[in-house]
Amino acid sequence: MKKNIFSLRLLSLVSLCGLFWSAQGQDCDLNLGSTVFSPKEGKGLYYDVSNVSTGGPTGSLLSAGGSLPSDLKEFMSTKTNIHAVTSNPYYLNAQVAADDLVEGVDYDPDTLNFKNIDKSMLLVHPTGKLSEIYSMRVYSAKPGTEYKVTFTLYNVMNPQGTVAKKYPSYDGYTPFDIMIGSPQDSYGKGMTSLTGLTENASVGSLGVSDDSKTYTYTGKVGANESSIYFAIWTGYNFVEGATIGISDIKIEGCINPRISSDQGNEVCQGEQISLMLDREYYASTYKWEKSTDGGNSWTTISSKKTALEEVKVNTQYRCFVDGIESNTVLVKTMVCCEVNGKPASRKVVVEDNFGYFKNEHLYVDSEGNETTTPKTYAPFRATTTFTIPEHEFDPTGQIGDDYFGVIVPFPDGFYRLEGSDQPLHTTWFDGVTQDHTSMVSGKDNSACLFININKDVKSPGAQGYKGPIFESQIDNLCTGKELYFDCYIASMSDTDYDPIVTINILSTSGDVIVNDDGKKATTTMIPKYGDGWVRCGISDIILKNESSVILQIIADCGDNCDKTAFWEHGGDLAIDDIKFMTCAPPQVSAYLDLTSLSLDTTVCSGADLMIDMPVSQLLNDYFGGNQRYVLQCSVDKKSWKHLQVSKTNHFDFNSDDIISLFPDEAVIYMRVIVASESAAAEFEKNPNKVGDGSNCDDFSISDPFTITIECPTCTEPASKIKIKSDKTASDKKNKKDV
């Protein structure tokens, strides 16, 4: 019986599709995620799947069964669970690799494990039944739409080799029992066999004379989902230790672009915002539109990847990416402050966004301080200097009840140390799939503070915790100026009861601050699972005799404190982007090209450069149209030199001007300051008078530009000067259709 099943030959592609894939048409055929298994960087005989380039929108996640082999002889064993990506399986023959691919060597076929197939592919050598060979998760798929997956399987085993002869062969075929689909449990529910027979236990045979076969699989994105998870598994009858090759995987369907404003969805009247997409789509066309009449009519405002917009009234925004419509975002306006009887903007005085990670163990905090976390910590895990009452830092685990940690939220959760019975990610904390900072800035691996609320009883007769979960002093605030507080909070896991969160701004003596009108600096919110990041704000905070406050966040079980184990059923909170702001000139940004909003360029010595700064009506109103623009340079962002002062928002200069100021330096920083005419004159005389800028002063400073000089005197094309803003996400090649 078993032999008869194994002897089944693979059905043709046409009949295969007819058995278990409907002929219904797709909604779209855009590339949601793909790979041909070419390396991101470097060369070698083989490399790990983590070094594989992907096409389509950024964010695709790939994984393969097993680990990278330490010795190619492991492919000879039936007891090793390994994988390797290579440009030709022939290179993974241990004897060939040992000879460093010497040309003209005539190898004994009996000693070769793999065929000579000139094709980049993933080789997987599994040991267990019902185990993952390969999986791919893509994001930004439009809910409720159809998608198609195409992929190619390769028979890489040399039928004359010693290894292949160890395995059963039926009618000249080596059996490969394969299942594909989206697994719903560890037994293969939701998977389909490649022969289209019974769902969970059938055979797909790839003939030893057949190098490859290409397959197609179709599915539908769930109505409430925006990602696609596709997996290839070994079936019940997969021969232990047999090696199979996979390549040319592509998932096609409809994208689900999401847009956001870098200033949030509530801005000061007249504020200038940057509208951006949630990821790089490598699209051919972009069309940004706005509506000021509730969506009845729309006006095109940009055909670039991003859009600059001065918001004067409540406005809706959307973007069409390769013709696919994004979500619609409503940006509301408010009169934040008034200076000289005219609306003014707000400036961040103190901010903590909990930093980001350069790699798994290199953490950069909000102030730019780098810390190498111990190898004993989980990847992307750090602590904080803030006081978190009644909770302890968890450096390794899933951050259970009573613990906290600075983490990077990923679509599959956040990292913990891998154990024999634990996944690498904690997948049930999925209230948000990225931190709030990265949604605004696009910064990779941005972090937030995660607190798993203490479940212990803290008051008589109560089952749930009620008390502070965050309580720290915030210094260097403005005295005598109106302050505003802002932060974002998210409920990270599904819960039986919604937690109540109260935020208090206290004086250093511990009392809630009260302004002259009797308004208290406090607010209460109920973050619900599924709401994502929820903004929480407090206005009209005025400090009279001190420049410090205590920020207190309280978690409360409300009327459900008598419920058994209240916090054991959720109440897992994330906090991000803590800000104190004051009335100030609007924030400013500088660009190398206003048309494309370009922040990066490469030039040589003697090249002409220009920097432009968009000017909003709000900026003109604040300074009465008499502002000056000051361009400064530094090598340490502490001691600055003067370059230019301009009456306009445009600078022209030559790259040699920069080199002449710092002839022996490899890295130079630049910034633009917008100030009154009198203040600009003072900065010209003494560039360091402004320093990093007191956030309570009346001027605005752009984010610095970083100028890296590869060679102080350069000629085309030997050496170059690279100009890059600290504000941009990392540069990526266009990989639309890899």
C-alpha cells in the first residue's frame, strides 16, 4: 500500500491546478513578496536564508527548517536538520567544496551527493515528519482579496550517489511527500498535498530524472487580516534526511498601503506635515490626494513617494500606489498657541522615544548614547532609566506578569531567548506590530517600553493591581511658558477587561499641577486591544517656580478589581514617544531637492550643492516674515562653525567650502537654524551661542546633515563625499521584482 502511494508520479501542472486550485481570477497581480534566493551581500559557496534578498514591499519574513551546517558532510546524515542557500547545489558536495571548485576535476559520480544545477536555490535537509521546510510571510496584503503563490521544487539529489541509494526508490522515483498552505496547527490542518489527494497524508513524487517542477497555489486574505503566511512542509511520508531544493517563490495579489503624518493626526493650525507610506512599495506610480469637504471632492497634491502639506483646516488624505487606494487619514487642526496674536506651533522640549537598535545587541537610546547589551539578553531587549514601580526588568524571557522591558515590536511579536520548548518570538503580544516612532519616521528596529502589569493583589479585597506603573522626574522644562504633554499607549494583548490608564503631571512635591484657571494636569484613557497606538495628551501646563515635574502613569482595574486574576487576562501595555512641548516657531526640515524631498546625494570635490527649507505661513507669521536662515557646520555637534546666513530659504554652496572648514575630518555635521534677524546676527558672530539650542528659546533648528568625506581631495570617480540626513530611513535598492 505504501509503495503504491510512493510510486505515484507528480501530476502535470494543469491537472494539479484543476484538482485543488480554483480557476477564479485574481483581484491584482502586484508583487507582495518574492525571492530568487540571491544573497543580500557577500559571496560564498552557501549562506543562511537570513542573507536572502526579497522583492516586493519591504518587511517580508523568510525562514527555513533547521540551521546552517557547520560541515557539508552533515548532508550525508539522515539525523541532521539543516538548510543552505547556494547558487548551485553541486557546490555543496563536500568533495567539490574541499577542492575549492578546481576546474577540470573528474569526480566519481558515486561520491557526489548533489546534481549540477546552475540555479540559486534553498536546499533543505529535514529529519522529521510534518516539519517546516520553508515559510514566507508578507505584509500589506489587502483584506478580502485573492492572491497567488508560484514556486519551483528541485530534485537536487544525484541518483547515482551513495546518499541517494540509501533512500527508498520506487519506479525510479525518490519520494518527496510535500504539503503547502497556511498551517493552522502542528498536524498540518489547512495544508494541501501536492498530489491533491487527502488533505493531510498524501505524496508528491519528484522523479530523479526531473530537475524541477513549478507549482501554483491560490488563496484569499482574511477579511480582518493584512498578511499572508505561506509554508512548505514535509508530509507524513517524507523520507527522513532527503534533500530538496526550492526557488523562485513569488506571492502576487493586492497591496494594502497605509499612510500617516509625521506630526500625528492632530496638528497646530498652519503646521507643515510630511505624509508617508508605511513601507517601501517600489511602486511605479504614486498619487497623493486631499479633501477638505469630508471626502466629497479630492485634489492631487503630489506624485512622489511622500508629500509635504501645510494643514490649515481639517483635511483628509489618501494615496494611490500603483492604482491601489490607501487608507484615508484625517488630520485635524487646532490653535495650539498664540504669539503676537497669531497662531503658533509647538516645539518638543523633552522627548523619550525609547531609542532603537543598530543590531540585536547594540542599543541607541533617545539621546544617542550607544550601549552593547549582554549576549545573555534576548535580541532587541534593553532596560530603561525611568522608574517602573512594582515591576522588574526581564532581560531574557517573554516579559510575564510583574516585568517590563524595552523591546522592538515585530509582526510576530518580540524576541526572547530561544529555548527547547519556546519559539523565538512571543507571538501573542500583537496589539501593535511596530513601535510608534517607526510608524512616523520609518526608523528600523525602533523600540518602545513594554510593561506586563503586576497581577498581585495591592489592596484589601481586590484581585487586580491598582497603582503607578511609571513614575519618573522629567527635568529641563520651560518655566513661565505654556507646556503640553504627549505620549502614545497601546494595549498589547487581547484582554477580558480593558485597563484604565491615568496620567498625572505632578510637581516635585508630589501634587497634581493646577494652572491659574483651576485646570488639573491629568487625564484618563482606556486603551483597547485592536486600537493600536492611542494618543494621550495634556495641555495648559504652566510651571511657575520650577523646571521639573514628575510624570506618573497609573494602571487601574476599575470596577473589575474583584475579578479573579484581572491582569492575568491581559493588561499588557506599551508606551512610546513621551514628549513635553511648548509654544515655539514651527519645526523645520531641510532638503537637497524639494521636488523629490531628497535627503541623500553623492557628490565629488568641486561640486555645487544646494539646500532648501520649505516655509509655511505659520513660520512667516511667527517671525513676521523677517526670519533669517543660518547654515552651520560641526564635527562633534557641540562646537559649531558659521557657513552662511540667508534672507531666503535657499542655500547655494560648493563641496570645497565644507572641506576647507574641516580639511582633516572624515565626518562633518550641518544644520539650518531659523531665527529672528537680531538672533541670526548674534549666531553669525558666535555660532556656539545657540549650541544645541535651548528648547525654550524662540528659534527652530533642523535635524543635522551628516557629510562623510571618503577622501579630502577627490576627483571623479575615485573618491566621493556623501551627504545624508540623520532623519531618513536606510537606503535600499529598488527590488521591485526580484
